Amino acid sequence: NAGVTQTPKFQVLKTGQSMTLQCAQDMNHEYMSWYRQDPGMGLRLIHYSVGAGITDQGEVPNGYNVSRSTTEDFPLRLLSAAPSQTSVYFCASSYSFSTGVNYGYTFGSGTRLTVV
Amino acid sequence: KNEVEQSPQNLTAQEGEFITINCSYSVGISALHWLQQHPGGGIVSLFMLSSGKKKHGRLIATINIQEKHSSLHITASHPRDSAVYICAVREVAGSARQLTFGSGTQLTVLP
């Protein structure tokens, strides 16, 4: 099925541990992004990518790294997990971002992360 | 930075009622999105608007660019419409052209 696949769906980490949240899309979308959702805050952009090899910071990038070696994959790495990173994480993709054509966004199903 | 405000924050309705959720933003945009987040957490893109009005089944979205305001309407509401509805805008200016999200409206439709 075409869409955005996020793994894992749930994860519990200890403070200081590192991990990678996976995001893959099979729609040949140029644009991919990671958001975190916290109660009362809405979705906030962490990092985004407008194509393979190109990434940039969003609103809340500290503590997270990304890379975009292929069009399909956009993993999010937590370098040293902190309780403040407890959140629900969403990956999203969109087509032809660079041409300025407005397309809808496709979201993954989310990853619920708890850091203890 | 664009400020996106939604109202109401919470809305409870009886099945069959007409629902309106509002979204206001502070600076010019190139597009406005309405998203639906299911109780299980998944997010679905409902509409993308840059002007006028769109209709999908019982859902209607309108936007007034001059007033910087959009509304999402649900006709003949049903308990399965219960979800969080999120407004997001993409700004005209700026190299990032990212989405700015409202904090969402929690809709509960009672049978």
C-alpha cells in the first residue's frame, strides 16, 4: 500500500540512550518532514528535507539529527534521549515541493516515545 | 511567524448536528490545510485550500483570504466524526515554506 510508513509505533527509552525513528514513503515524494506533537502545543516541525541529500532544521531541532540518503527514507535520530523528548512523532511527505506546486501532505501513523 | 488559532478548542455535538470549526491566521499564506487526527493517533489530510470552497461528502471547507480565516463544516455529524481537527497554513514568503499548525479542535459527536 502506498503511503508513509513509520516504525516503531511505540518505544520506551532510558535517559541517555540513542535511537532512530524510521520513516519511509513509496510515493516518490520530494519533501519529507518530522514533527513532534505535545499536548496543547500542536504539531511542531523538527527537521525537514526537500530532496535526497538536502536537510534543514525546523522549529525544534535540538537533540535530533536527520539524513536523507535516498528519496524514500528519512530517519530521525535521537542522540541522547531526554525526558523532554517524550512525545508523539509524525513523519509526513509531500510531492513536488521544490516546484512550489501545492499538494496535500501524507502523514505516517506516528511513533509514541517515552523517555524515562 | 504565522500564528494559527483555532476555535473552539473542544466541541461536543449530538448526532445529526451541523458542526463548524474556525481557523484564523496572522500573515499571508499560499495554502491552508485541514487535517483529521483519529483517536488512535493517525493523521489524514482532509483538504488543501488556497481560495474559495471545497466539498468532500459531508465535509465542507471555506477560506477567506482577505479576512485570513477558514472554516471547516461537517453536515449531519456522526459519532465516527469524533476526532481532533487541525488547521495548518503554509506561508507565502520564506525559503522554508513550512506548515504552521493550530493546536487542534477536539470534536466529540454523541449518538
